[in-house]
Amino acid sequence: MAIEVDMMKKVPVAEQDPKVRAKNFDEVCLGYTEEEAKTEATRCLQCKNPRCVEGCPVRINIPGFIEKIKNGDNAGAYEIINEASSLPAVCGRVCPQETQCEGVCIRGIKGEAVSIGKLERFAADWAREHGIAPVKTSEKKGKKVAVIGAGPSGLTCAGDLAKMGYDVTIFEALHKAGGVLVYGIPEFRLPKDEVVAKEIENVKSLGVEIKTDYIIGRSETIDELMDNEGFEAVYIASGAGLPMFMHIPGEQALGVYSANEYLTRANLMKAYREDYDTPINKGNRTVVVGGGNVAMDAARTALRLGSDVTVVYRRSEKELPARAEEVHHAKEEGIEFNLLTNPVEILEDEEGAVRGIKVIKMELGEPDASGRRRPVEIAGSEYEIECDTVIMALGTSPNPLISSTTENLETNKRKCIVADEETGTTSRPGVFAGGDCATGAATVILAMGAGRKAAKGIDEYLSK
Amino acid sequence: MFRILEAEVLADKTYKMVVEAPNVAHACEPGQFLIVRAHEESERIALTICDYDRGKETVTIVFQTIGESSYKIAELKAGDCFADVVGPLGNPAEYVKEPIEEVRKRHYLLVGGGLGTAPVYPQAKWLKEHGVDVDVIIGTKTKDTLIMEQEMIDAVGEEHVFVTTDDGSYKRHGMVTAVIEDLVKNQGRKYDKCVSIGPMIMMKFCVKMTKELGIPTIVSMNPIMVDGTGMCGACRLVVGDEVKFACVDGPEFDGFLVDFDGAMKRMKLYKTEEGRRLLEYQEGNTHKGNCGKC
């Protein structure tokens, strides 16, 4: 059964109806069927100098795996992806493809780019459904490496090192491995049991040991790991850290959350499910402050818990840092956007609970240090939005747990761990770092890219 | 596996458990806390560490049943296991990291209110073992709610333990603040440092008294938290006009700088939701929170 194809356009992918999905936590995007994937694969031009590969932080051989899908060799496609990525089913779902591989796709010049993300997801899902997992290497190096944090960066680094033959142990502070994949990104975007847990099983099947409930910097320090337990190298991938607040009046009111708290309750602790104990405030009217992926995730979670939701963002639509697909989905689901708007005060009732938020309209002025036009307040344009819940999604500042308990580990003025971009090397011999703890909050795929580079850096260091 | 070796009822709604938790037992110091999950579906609950045994790799926790989650913990028996025990969390008491000869120059007054007596115990024990002068005040509602009196006497000596009950049913009659005032003003005791742990309202008034008496006071804050490692920000509180996270910046803070009223307000956050869940747990799924009464 051939699918008719307009070579200028992506083969459309099935999604849950917006009205239906706004009330459930099931995955929004249903992914390609085998036939759809095969058809989409024919759109790839198989460029001699594939720009998409350059655009991929982990350098997946994209034309290579697409060619395999086209020829019906899905196992072969998975094998190619797996050489570069330990978490393909995750990346196919959460990478900002439009600014990476698909952003530079030649097809995209005249029409729509090849749907690389959806094809990657197809290959990974196909492999999982057919019980194909990466295999453990038989060659052992007899050297121990510790990885701190079982998020995307730590899992990638651990997976790569295990493939090279190192004995790798990941230390995870939470009760579950996965980092932002389990506490941050919601179920409807990234299913936890079917996708994340299976990808983690794959990393374990390479021989990686994961110790949960284990806080480096508290239970044990990095020095103790190296001096007492025989770890010859350590990769710090402890993630983003402490949520930021605006420091405006009313921020301590009842019903003001960080997006981290809100999402952790909903995702890690499964507060949206009746059979789990952790409570979550199901507001009637929620305002989410911020315009990134985390803001979109919080907004869409609140919506699914039964609240009306408004996103307040101080710049314009063009500057929204979230993935285009997330903004599109949020709008489809009925989330309101008050752009060029910034909070000035959170209003409390006599009980100290949120009753509204006072905001001010903004206009874009001269470009600032980031190159984006700086939003400037329009005098006298304040107005109030009635709400009972406010979620602050403003980014994070680094967690001090490790930097404050590891001597001579250099941090920069933003308190991020200083690490070489190419190798992950820090100021301490044998100690490497990458992902959000080194760069500040970024994306899953950039953290994975850092994990890959650090694995190479560690291998070079230990091979000397 | 985090096996429970001993479980006993200390007083009405107050429980004590000795739990196998090597990662916590090896590293914890006075002032720190831990987080437990009873079952796979349970909430993460922050609890104070009441004692630890590095050799046996155990920690002792003391807690009260206030919500659904703590009831579920209380239902566990010796031989059962927690799904998770993680820690130590928070920073150790400041004297742990100070040169001990400096600490020995000071006279410490420790004040434990109600359940707060439990986390005061390892502090009293540590200070005494390190040769530091220490007096302990234990305040509680009534004789039946008193906990750990004998342990405290064993740790620091009978002449250094002062028990007071709100209703006068045992030993002294009145609030801990009255005992502090009596010890300093009438009995000529001098203190260089006070550590006060208990209900927020007790700490607030305790600090008011010690401020009058000029005794620098440390308080231990235990707000609601989820992860306990700095990630969620639920435990934020205002200390000297700055927003701090109890889990990574505390839990101990300069009592003179803490905004107790703000912190007490935030404590109400999950009361209704939690209360609702407790009723549901005890009485079946009959309370949906829509009646306006629960």
C-alpha cells in the first residue's frame, strides 16, 4: 500500500486529537508506521556532504540510517543510530530538530526538511518492539569509572565507556534513573515505562551499574570515590540545579511553584495518578511564566490536570526558546499565550494564597548581549490576570552539592563547573564534567553530546 | 534494601524505627536529615535523623503521623523494608566543621520541642562526646507526649536536662521560653549559643527570648520538600531578605534572620490536599475536596 507523497512536504505523522489529549497523559505524537517511515525515507537526497550530520550534536550517520529504512532494513538503521546515540527513542522525541539536523537539511531550502527526528524515533521504537538491544563488549579494560547522575549526559557517557570496555558505575541521587527524562519531561511527550525505562535497560545491558538513592557530595565525595573505591576517573553530569525565581513581591505565596517542583511532582512522583500518594495542586487557573520547553511542559501538564492555562513570556513569539512543535501543540490544546508581558507582582488573598498576577506589557528594544532584542517595559500598561496557581519556569542555577565538596574544582562566575568542551576535562586530573552542570540549562541532546565527548576524553586520559 | 530492624511506638502518634541505611549511616552528622519512601507509589518524606550507628550501618528515625504518607510509614513493622532511604541531606551543624577547641570554649543550650527533641539528641550526644558543655531543654504538651528523656539524660547527665510540659503534668509547667529565662536570669547560667528545634511557632518564640538575652540561636527548618537536593525549590524560605533553600543552604539557619511568619504560611500549602488524602485513606474515597469543609 503505497502512500502518495508530495516530495516538498513531510509525510504527516499521526497525533492524538488536541481535544482528547488535553485531558490525558498519553503520548501526543503516535509516530510513523513502517509504511510511512519508508515513504518519508525516500525524501532523503543522500547528500555526499550531509549537513544534517554536522548539525547533530552526537553526529549520527543520518543518511546512512535513512537509507536502511528506505530499504526495509530497520535493524540495520537502529544499528547505525546506536553507534552514535545511547538513547535514540528519546532523541527522536525531544531533540530540537528544527535547529539541528532538520534545520540544515537541503530539502528544507525549497520545501520541508526530511522528518529526521520521526525517522529516528521509528527505528528506535521498531528495535525495542522487536527486542533488539545493544550487546555487551567482551573486551574488558579492568578500569573503573564513576559517573555522577543518571540523566541523558551520564547515561550517554556511561554507555560509550562500557562499549569501550570500562567498568562503569552511575551514582544517582533520586530513587529512579533517568534525570530530566523522568522528573522533567512529561509522560505525554516521553513515555516513562515504554520508552525511558527501556533505554535505561539498554544502557544497563552494556554492563553499566546504576546505584540510585546515592548522593555524591553527601553520602560520599568525589575524592572518596577516587581514593577509597578505586575509580580512576569521574564524570560529573549532575544536571541543572536550583530553580530560579524572579524576586518579585508575592513569590512566597501559596500556589507559587517552580516548574521543577511542579513537573517533579507530576512526572517522577506521578501525582497525576490516583494510585500514587504525592499531592499536586490542581488549580483552576494557572499562569506559567517563561517561554522554554520547561514552560511548555508545565503549562501542558497543568492543562491536563484540569486547569485553564496562560503562558506569560516577556519577549515575542519569534524569541520563544521552546521547540516549535511544543508551542504548536500547546496552542492546539488551548493554552493561551500572553507574549511581550512580564510579571511584576503576585497577588495574595488574606490566607496568603495566590489570587492573581500583576503583569506589565513589554516592547522590544535594542539587542542585548544574547543578540536578542531586549524587552522594555511600557510605562503604565500594568494589568491583572486572575489565577490560583503560578508556575515559574525561568531556568536554573547550578547545584552547589558537588562543587562545594570537591576541592580545587574550578567553577566560573555563573558557578558552573569549568570543563573543556571537547574532552570534558576539568581543573582536577581524572575528573571530567559535562551537560547542564557545566553549561547551564540546555537540551537533552547537548548534554548527550557532552557525554560522548567526555567518554572519549576519559578513554584518552586512561589510555595514557 | 532498607530493612527496618526495630519499630516501636514512643508516644501517641510518635514512632521510632532503626533502619539499615549504610550510605546514610557512614556519612551523616548532627543537623542533617534524610528522605524515605515507604512504597513504590509513596511520597518522598523528609525525616530527621535521631541517631546513627556507623558500625551497624543503621540510622534511627523518629516521626509523627500527620498525613497519609506518614501513616503508611507507621504501618511498617520490624523486618519490612522501605522502598528508599536517601541521605544524608542538608548541611551538618556548623560546629561539626569548626576547630573543636573553639567549640569547647562555648556553653551550648539545646532546645527541643515535641518531635524536635529527636534531632536535638544527636547534637547533644555529639557535643558531650566532644567535651563541650551542654544543657538541654525538652518541651512537650503533656507527660504522655514526652519522648527521649532517658536517652537525653544518659547522653548529657540528669543535671543538664530540663523537662517542661505545657499543662504542668510532668516536671516544670510552661513553655520552653520560661525555662530559658529561668536558667539565665535566676540560675545564673550563661550560654554562648542556642540550637532550637521544634514546631515553627516554638522556634519563633524561642528566638524572641534568646534575642532578648543576647544568645545567638540556630534553628532547624523542615519545610515541605520533594527531592531534598536543591532541585524543586519547594523548601524555599526567606532568611535575612534572601531566598534560601532549606535542603542545600540549611536546614539550620540563623534564627535571628528567619522569617518565621512567612515560613509558617508556606507550611499550610499542602494541608488541605494532604488532609483530604488522609481522610480518604482512613475512611475510604468519600472526600473529594469539593464540599468546602475538608
